[in-house]
Amino acid sequence: MAIQQDDKLFNRWPFDGGEVLPMGLSKTEINLRRLLDAAPRQKNQTKLIHYVTTLREQLEQLGAETTPQGAPSIPKAKLNEYSERIEALAAKLAAPLAEHEEATHEAKEEGPSCSEQTVNYTSSPPGLRRRPIAKMETKESSHDAKEKDSAMPVKLDASALAHIEKHRKLQEDLTDDLVALARQLKEGSLLINRSVQDTEKILDSTESAVEHSLASTSRASKRAIEVYSESFKTTCFTWLDPSNENRNMMRSR
């Protein structure tokens, strides 16, 4: 039986519920955390079984990942935390199955007594009308077969597996794009920060140059005023001293 996957799980934005995933997480850990968040809301038992299986595979992959230096990419305590959450989901999933199996087992144990009663009933005196025993037993056996089929996990056919693989590929591509986008945002932030620092340096140097130019202009203005004052004093003294002018005229004669 083909099982249609939850498209919202595989096509949604990974920042679910307002939570922003921190930078530095690997693709496997991002997928694991998203699936852990979605699993408790899943009501379909077959899909939930597939979720638990996928989570265990992702946890195993995450534990095998290492940094370029050879160290584990994730602390052991975090791995244990993920493992406990996965096993809690598995235990929650196994509880109704165990109750169903126990009820089926009790029904099977009660079966022989019912058969004995049927046999005793059929061996009644010939004056009583016989019941259709074969039909009753057939109905009971078909009911037991349906219960067994409902208790067994549903096997996915080729089209369902292909559908799941398609959405998993879409999820991986989306995760790769998001990781690349986060890297580009980080690089862009660094470039903007560097540009702001360079602009501040240029403004500081421009301010220093303007201050130096103003200081030089002020000194030149003071010097020009001093020269003009001295020249004015000399001119006034020349005009006010006629004897000096007469001596100059006599010398010229």
C-alpha cells in the first residue's frame, strides 16, 4: 500500500515555530532536529514508524561525523540527549502495539473454550436444530486475520519508497541551499564590517588633514597680519618724520 509522505515536513522552512537554528550545525543534525520536532505531532502510526527508523539512521550518521582535526563533530552528551528523545518516541509507539498484541493473545486463549462450547452444543439431542458452525468459525478466523494484519507494520511498495526518496532528496537540497545561504550571509556581514572599519579610518584621516590645514591657515593668517602691521608702522613713521625726508633729499643732491 502506497503511503503519501507529509509534504509539509520535507518542504517547509527549517526555522520551525519561530526557532532559528544556530550556525555551525551539520546537515545531518539539522535534518535530525527537524524530524524530532515533527514526530510528536504525527498521528499516523505507519509514518511514525518510518520517522523513528530514519531518526536512528541519522543519529548513527551524526555519531560517525568528525571535524577536520579528527575530533567528534558533536559532544557525547548531545548524542545521548538525541538518543533518549528517539527512544522515548519508540516507546510511545510500541505501547499501543503491545496492548493490541496482548488483547489478541487473550482472544486466542479464549478461542479453544469457545470451540469446545460449540462442539458440546452440536452434540445436543437430535430434536434440536443444528447451528451453522462452519460459518461462525470462518467469521472468527477472518476477524483474527484482520487483527493480525492491522498489528503488523505496513510494508511500503516501490512507488511509496520512490516518493519518500524524492522528498528526502528535496529536503537535502533545501538544507544545502540554506547552509550555503547562511555562509554567504556570514561572509557578507564580515565584508560590511570591514567596509565600515575602512570608512571610519578614512574619516579619521580626513578629519586630521582638515585640522592640520586649518592650523596651517591660521598660522599663515597670523603671520600676514604681523607683516602688515610692521609695514604699516614703518610707513607711518616715514610720513611722520620730515627731517628724515629732508636728509634723504640733501643726500640725493
